[in-house]
Amino acid sequence: MAVARRGEKTAEHIRAVALDLFYKRGFQATTLRQVAAKVGIQVGSLYNHIASKGELLFEIMESVMLDLLEDQREAAETSDVVERMRLLVDHHVKFHGKRAREVFVGNSELRSLRPGQRARIVGLRDQYEFVFRKELEDGIRQGKFLPVDVQVTAYGILAMATSVSTFYSARGRLSLEQIAEIFADLVLQGLWNPAAGELKSHLRRAQLGGPARTSL
């Protein structure tokens, strides 16, 4: 058991080091020799834990998508469509703020995957985007959301919310929770159908007071 646990820790360390190198240098410029050196093992020993550099990239990208989908399932359990959309945006922003390096590698290195691997990741992304499209359709059908173009709007929401991975800093003026609330409010205000009544009960705009810090 102890040997198995050490093996698991080594595999986790390899993935963490590879992610850092892929983020800083790019997949093509990173060598397994560099990964092994940072892990503190011989290159040949890497193959006790991975099949290849390409498989390592795929495992990182698949893992982050599976975690994102699990996070999404938890967010979509509430019964009210407006609150579901709020929670979906909220979780998306927080996930991408916390795991910005994985998001960057996932978006920039899709081209480095083999066709079958790429199809798998694109399929997982399609599953994730489908939930946003479904919530938009439900909201429109219930008269709570404006009759927007569902596909374009879903892409727009995801692109806006994903952008947090490019600017969020734990040392910044706003917490990730505050940023998530702002983004969720923006989405709901943009979608809300005035004919459905007041939106105020669904808005939770963060209080933005307090001392300024070095970044957003």
C-alpha cells in the first residue's frame, strides 16, 4: 500500500510539473527530460507513470474538463431557471479563476492533441456548453429570458466568464467571489425579460468597498 501511495504521489507530481512547464514554455518546447529533472527522477522512470508526453497533456486536459463538468452538475441542481443560470456562471468564473493555468493549457494546446484525443476533449466541451444552451432555452420558454440567439449567447457568456482566468489575482482588489457575483449579475441583467417582473431578488451585486490593492 505504501508503495502504491508513493506511486500515486509521484504521478501527481509529474502532472503538476508538466502543467507548469506546458503553461510557461508550451507543449512543443517542453521535453520529458525537463519534466523528469524537475520531478527529481530519471527520464526512463517517467514511463512507469505515463505513456508519453502527448498522453500526459491529454490526461491533464481531460481531467480539468471532467472536474468542470462535475462542478457544473452541482450548480444545475436548483429548480429555478434564473438561479440555475446564476449558479452556472458563478461556478464557471470561480473554477476558471482558481485553475487558470489548466484553462490556459487546455485552450492553447488543443492543437497538440492527436485527432482521437481532440475529439474527446471537444466532446466534453460540447457537453458543458449544452447545459448553458439548455438553460437559455428553458428561460426563454418560461418567459424569464429575452428571446436571444441561444448558441451565440451561450458562447458569449462562456467567453466573458472564462476571461477571469486572464486577469484574476488573489492579491487583487476584488475577491474571486465578488468577481463571480458581478459576472452573474451582468449575465442575468442582459438576459432578463422585463415582462417577467422585477429582477432585483435575483441580483447579488458584491459590495466593492474596502482598501484598493495592486490589481483587479
